[in-house]
Amino acid sequence: MSTTPEEQSQEVHGLPIKQIVVAVNLSVRSEKTVAYAVAIARSFGARIHLVYVQAPESITESITQGVHKYLEEEHHDPVQELTDLYKRTRRIYPNCGADFRVGTCADEVSELARTLDADLIITASHHTSFLGELLNFQQAPKIMHRAPCSVLVYHDQNALGAIHL
């Protein structure tokens, strides 16, 4: 009886990881987080799905700032940034998808993981400062508490070289 590469990988690792959701915040760390996720996905023959979640307040703020201020300042387009990250990822790992959502990060990431029947969520540890935690920026613990599957938190020690997609 012949087995597929995915089945062989599951036999070797003992874990049936077929679908990985990768939560990104579109910062410099996102590149490293996605590269880390790709390495894991390759070892399991899994599909990865990038997701970026924008808080509803951010969209309202952007609209109310006015067109003149928008044109004067550097434009931050999260949809385009996610699209660019997806395209770079797809070049090195074609078995991927991407999703832009609006809402609460932990809720949206967990809901996507449920919808895709994900086996693993990978996210990065962000805002590790006291101020970041005080202002409630750390999303990884929230994702872990709401997730329908295992969560792997990638922690960049800044000792790793940049991995370019």
C-alpha cells in the first residue's frame, strides 16, 4: 500500500497537521513569523492561511481623519500589505491562502481557525514591554484562550537573521 507525502509526514511526526492559520500584524516580525510557519508547513505537508485582523476603531479613525491628511501622510494600506505578503509567501510556498478581517483579533483568528478546521495557529509574540502589556496589545494569550486548536507562539530573539520571503 502506497502512502502520500502528507501521510508519511504525519506518521513520522505523529501529529495530523494539515491546516495552519498564521496570524500576522504586518510588522517586520510578520516576515519572520511567516517564514517560520512555512518551514513547519513544509515538514507536515500542510496548507497555511495568513490572516490579518484590523480593529474596527482603526477603520473609523482612518475615515474621520479626512482626505487631505490622508494624502499628505505616508499611506498605510493593510489590505495591500497583506496581499504583498501573501504573494511573497506564495512564491516560496504555493499551498497558502490569505484573509483580511475586521474585528477583535483573537475572536477573528479563532473563528477562521474553526471555519478552516485548522490544526494549528501560529502567531508571534508582540509588544513584550510592560507598557504594551498594560495597554493590552499582547494578542497571543488571547488567541490561546479562544483557539479551537493548538497555538504556537513564535518568539523572535532578534538573534535570528532576517528571513526574506
